[in-house]
Amino acid sequence: MGLKFGPLSGKSLIKGKFFPRRRESFRPLSSVGASTSPNSDTLDVSVVSELIEKQQWSKVKTHLRYSNPIELLHHLMESEVDPELIFRYFNWSQRELNVSYSLELTCRLLHSLAHAKQYSKIRAFLDGFVKKNKEHSNFTIFHSLTMRDNTRVCTNSIIVDMLVLAYVKNSKTRLAFEAFKRAGDYGFKLSVLSCNPLLSALIKDNEIGYVEYLYKEMIKRRIKANLYTFNTVINGLCKVGKLNKARDLIQDMRAFGILPDVVTYNTLIGGYCKMGNLGKMYKADAVLKEMVANKVCPNEITYNILIDGFCKDENVLAAMKVFEEMRQQDLKPNVVTFNSLINGLCVEGKLEEACELRDEIFGFGLKSNVATYNALINGFCKKKMIKEAIELLDDIKKQGLLPNVITYNTLIDAYCKNEMMNEAFLLLSLMLEKGVFPSTSTYNSLIGGFCRQGNMEKARKLLAEMQDKCTKADLITYNILIDALSKKGETRNATRILKDMSKEGLNPTHLTYNTLIDGYCREGNLRAALNVRAQMENDGKRANIVTFNVLIKGYCEKGKLEDANRLLNEMLEKGLVPNRTTYEIVREEMMERGFVPDIEGHLSYVSGS
DNA sequence: CGGGTTGGAC
């Protein structure tokens, strides 16, 4: 391997301007050995590398009088110097001499590190690199990686793998995803080791569309998916309620020779438990049976998921049965188990039983935690027993526990819902005093409180304040504002908010659109209401039962009963089943005015159910 | 070569 960059004396990149060569007048004060005496303009690489190894940086510095740092790096790389030592010099010179190396040179160093299997060094470098990197796009990075033909695609792939991982670790998921996409064009073959964390990050960001894309792309590129990959993707699908797709994936994994494990089934059971619909626990139970049939043994987490599911279904009795079964299986309940049960009792309003259960935790060799108290506080708040809830705040401290953001949010929300805004703000200052940072939920409660009072000015002010503090407004924030404005008759402003949220990259839901449609209907502006419906369907969201109810009511109130009847028929054609609200509208708004709608036949069914 | 999946409270 020849010196590509020529003898150092001839091709100084900085032309001696900043590192003037004063061969005659300069003598080092000390040196490692006789040969280190800089008496020629040829640099002895072995000497410099020895200095680097001993971390004698001031001496390395003296050698830089005869060459510049970039040349020295070139020189070290052309010699057989240990890449780890070169890397040390690279870091030191960047830090202490403020040298900035070209991307190409940096990539060459990464290659030699990869070749020497110094992977942790590459990871450390890339971590720092993505933290501060503002000037290099994935495109330029990939370009630099492939510049030299003496490198292997496989070495590059490892580096790109680690780059993706570094992006993910530094919460730059968008860049990680972009790198993944581009990697395919460059022929880099990524591995599960970066794909799996990327999948998890995308799920955390609610980017399920990208999760599905990534999964399909992995199969296409023959990146070997493993059990974690499947479990992660299944988790993503469950999070957005795509349970059928999640189940299909279990078939996919079998086709790949990977068998579902306890995590797979727990995830799927959890997915069913989190659904809001009726009979969800029946489906969750079916998965449990399937799991056992496939010889996968339920663990503590399986039972906790089921117990929580039944509790959320307001069926503490069933939850208690599962709890008993759990103990029969010799599985130990933990504090999560109890918290779920306590929460279930609280939701059913059984506060005494909930408190009793809290007292039993200790007997199981367990200690209650802040979540235990949060569940209780929530129970008292929902019964409007705010004084008792506040007293629990003292109990938390007595137990040596610390209230967290959820504790404060629960109480602030209770104050806001009971029009006690002053108390709510007192708690806000208390939490700030204690160093607990308000979350989006905190602001949502406060904004909701002002909206309830019809004080839109203060609500908007809070929205601005939260954005100032980098607390992101979420879907709920916008829904609250749109709802309040619609109900106040400020539909124009509500529409403006809808536009704002889209600008923020938040997708309006059925609820968002329906709220706005309701606002226009209340104003009697049916044309605008229909426009919003069209916009919603454009957005891929089909009118649901609420949409129709709101519109039908709007038409009835304008006396346009024929049009209301037409909507009723359309609703049935679309396979939507009228609910109680539909029935009430038809009875109160249509039949009392002597109008008999076509769907009369359906009504007896609805009213009877 | 390295990383990673499931459970509780607003």
C-alpha cells in the first residue's frame, strides 16, 4: 500500500500557515527516545503511535510542528498502526486542536475500526456524531462510505447498522427510518439488530404505518426477522387496534419457523383487553386458551393483563376469579396486580374495598407504590370527594413515596372538572415547586377547565404557554378546543384549530370531525357540516354512527325531515346500526312532528334492546 | 459485532 497522499513534507494541506516549520530554530524540551528527535521532515509513525498509546499528548503536539493533524491522520492510516490508537488520536485532535476531518476520512477510519472489530468504538463515535451532526445528510454519509472501493459492502453494512442504531438512541427516528430506506438503494444489508430497535422507536412515535412498511421491507430484503421482530410488530399492530393483522402475523412467524412465545401471546391478549368494545374479554380469553393449547405457559404478566382487562371492563368479580386462578397456578401477584384490582374497585365506586385491598398488600410481602395511591386518588376524585383525595396526598408522603405527575394531574383534573380553577392552579405551582414537570395531560385538564367556563381566551393562552414550554399539544388538546369553540358557536375558530392540528402533524379522528360537524349543525349551517363530512371522508374516515346522528339531528332541527329520512336510509345502507341516540332523535324530532321515517321497522328493535 | 418484545395510575 503506497502513500496515497505523498510525502508529508510536500503536500501539507495547511501549507505551514498554522503549523509553521521552524526546523532550525526549534528543539523539543523532552523526547521519548533518541529517534523522536525531530531532525528530519519525515515523521516516524511508530514513535507517534507509541506516544498516542502512552497518551503523551503534549509530545504528540510537538510532532505536529512538522506536519498538520490531517496529514498525520492520513499517515497513521496508511501505516499499520492499530486503528484503536488512530481513533484515540482522531478524538484527541478533534477535541483539543479543533480539527475537523472530512467525512470521507472519517469513514475510512470507521472502516478500519470495523475491520479490527472495534465495534464499541464505532458505536461511541456514531453516537457523538449523530448528536451534533447538522451538516451531513444520510445521502452524503452513504456516499462517503462507498467512496473507496477497497471496502466491503459487509463492513459498510455494519457501520450503517450502527448509524441507524445511533439515530434511534438519540431519538432521531425520522433520520433512522430514512437511513433504513436509503440503505437498500446502496446495497447495504441491515440486520435485525438495527431494525428491531427502529421498529420499537416507530411504535413509540405512533408511526404504525412505517412499522408495517419496515416489516414488509425486511422480508423483501431478506433481513432475517426473529422472535423479537415479530413480537414488536405485533405490539405495534395491537396498539392501534389492528388485532386481525396481529393474529395474521402469528401465522407469518410460524411460516418463518419461529414459534410464538409468552410475550407474543401476552401482547395479543393485552391488545384485546385494551379495546373498548363489548365482549373483548371473551376474545382475550380465547387467545389465552389458544396459548395454553400451544403449550405456552401463562406467566405473572399474562394474569396481570387479564386482571387489568376485566377491571377496565368494570368486572372486578371476574378479575378476582382470575386472581384466584393465578394463585392456584402458584404465580405470585405483584404490586401491579393489586393496583389493577384497586383501580377496578375504584372505578366501580367501591372505595372502602379498594382501601382495604391496599392494606392487604403488605401481607403479601409487597409494598404499595405511588400508582396504588394514584388509583385511590382517582377513585375519590370521580366521586367528587376531592378533600379525601387531597388527604391521600399526605399519605403518599407518610409512606415515604413521592407524588408524580400523574398524582398531580389526577387532582388538577378533578379541580378543573369541578370548576375550581384557583385550586387547580395552586396545585400546578405546588408540583412545579416540587420539581414535577407538567405534562400535556396537565395542560389538557386546565385548558378543559377554562373551556368549561367558556373562557376561551385563557384556554388559548394556556395552549400558547404549553407550546412555549415545549409540551406538545396532542389530539386531546385540540379536540377539547374544537369542542368548546363549536359549542360556543365559534365554528370558524374551531375550523382554524382543525387546520392548526393538521399543521402540527396530528391526524384528526372521527371524534374531531364529528365535534365540528355538530358545531355547524347547531348553528344551522348544514352546508358547512356536510363539507366537514366530505373532508373527513377524504381523510379516509367514513362517517360513523355519531356522524349520522349529529347530521340527522341537524336536519330535523331545521325542519328538513325528508333530508333527515334520506340520511337515515343512507346510514342503514352503509351497514350502520342505529343506536339509542338515533332512536331518540327519530322519536323526538321526527315522529312527534307526525313524520314516519322509512326505518320505523328498525326502531322497535333498537328501542327494545 | 451489537440491540431488542409483554403488565398498573391522569
